[in-house]
Amino acid sequence: MKYRYKEEYEEGSNLLWPSDKEDKITRQFYKDLSILSKKINYSKKKKLKLFEQVVRIIRGKGWG
């Protein structure tokens, strides 16, 4: 198991790297967030297409 560790640079900046466990959790979080975002966008597109279809029917242009 790799623990957090610091790297110090000559320019004066310090970086704190996450442990393997923290990195795995963070990556899974962003993966889940990405999947959720795609599902929401797909759902919005489906609703929009349904709305467009209803408008076409009301206007008398049918299913197509």
C-alpha cells in the first residue's frame, strides 16, 4: 500500500500525492459522475424528442 507522500520542488511548491486507496475512490467517483451525467443527458434528449413528436402530431404532420 502506497501512502501519501510529498514532493518538494526548487521553485518552492509542494505537492501532496494521494494514497492508492484515495486515488481509487476519487477515480471511481468521477467515473460514476460521468455515467450519471450521460444518463441525464440521454434522458433529456429522449424527453425533447417526445415533446417534438407531440408537437408534430398536434400540427398534423404525423409520426415521422
